Amino acid sequence: MTGLFWKAEGSGDPVLMIMGLGLSGGAWWRSVPVLSRRLQVITFDNRGVGQSRSREHSFTTEAMADDAVSVLDAAGVERAHVYGFSLGGMVAQQLVLRHPTRVRSLVLGATHAGGPRAVRPDRDVLEFFQRRTALQPEEAARASVPFNYGPRCRTEHPERIDEDIRRRLEHKFPEQAYRAQLVAAMLHNCHRRLKRIQAPTLVVHGRHDRMIPAANAELLAECIPGAVLRVLDESGHLYPTEQPEVEAAIAEFLESAP
């Protein structure tokens, strides 16, 4: 797909960052300053989000993976590290399976493989997804806090949550793309193909994640040959906010990949 907005920061080996549900590439604002110290960080807006447009009303993680490859093409990058978060982690799985020669290493953050073994969230989380688009932007952002953040961050670092919400509200919420991406996430299924992944892989997940339960990370690490699992004991879904120090460890993993 052409017409996707992207940008690159820093210098060094390239890493393509794929963001999650309904968020633009700008949502990597906590991660980019750390990773760009020694890597070239490429962020982009998924189709229908931010400054990227889409003529299609339905998305799949396969199509979004091909979008991500088009960003690499536009950036003149033949092979990159790939870091996907949440829905972006599902897209990253499809990318490495569909275009294995383009991926040097893989980080799968707060995501799942889909399929019958995927561990689904509790009913109240699913109900929140269904009613989110009917809420006003700030109301929706505040209502998502118990699902997005673990108990420690909500108690000890409410200022980080406030900053996340402030930045999110600076951008118009893409309702149509959100719904289409939500369906793409529900239909995503890479489980049986995970064993084909040859790229060095790091799986990162918050132990208190309610959006995508942490048991999914264990399944990913179990099925991807040689994958390394890092479970963050004090985090919920949005671990870059809750335990930002993990980004330095992720940078080390990327830099050490052959």
C-alpha cells in the first residue's frame, strides 16, 4: 500500500516499529528516544490512522504486514529488526512469516498468536471494546485505564497515565479504522505457523495485562524456536509506560542480533 506516513530517527541498524490498535506511530514516544540512541528507528501510521489514509473498509493482519513492508521499501531498507506491540505484534508475526528475508530479529510485545489456543480477555474487557466507540474521547481514555495499566502504575505513577492520555487526546480517534483493526485482531491466527519463524525473537509481556493475558506470551515463546520470554512483574498492557526501563533491554537484544 502506498501513501503511508512514516519517519525515521537516529542512525544505525534499522528497526521498524508497528503500533497497536487505533494508535499512530507517534504513540511510540516513550520508546523512540531510547531505541534511537544506537538504532535507526522507523515509525509509521497504520492504514486509516493518523496521516495514513485507506480506501478499504476492512483490514487483515496479513494486509497490514504487507503495508509494513511497503514502508521498508519506501525507506530503502532491505532488512530490519521488527518490533510490534499489541495488534502491531500480530502484524509483525505476519510480516516475518510472509516476508522472512526482510526481518533480522523480532520483538513481540503484549500480543498473541490467535487461533484456538489463544487466551481471551475477561468479559468486561470485551464489553469495553464493544462500547468504546460510543464514548467521548476523554471518557473512553479514562475508562480504559483499569484495563491498560497494572495496579502499581495506577497507584504510584498516575502522572504517567495522565501524560499518555493527554498525548492520545491530541490526535483525533479514528473510529472506522479502530473497528476494522479490531476485527483484524479477532481474526488473526498465526499459531500453527509460529514454528516456521527463524528470526531471533524476544517476547515481552506484562504479568497483569488484562487486554491480552500474559499466558499468550508463554504460548508464543513455546512455539517460536529459540524465543526468549521476558515477563514484567509490575506491568499491565502498556508496559512502555509502566516499566520503561525494559526498552533499554529491548535495544540490547536488537543490537545483539546477528
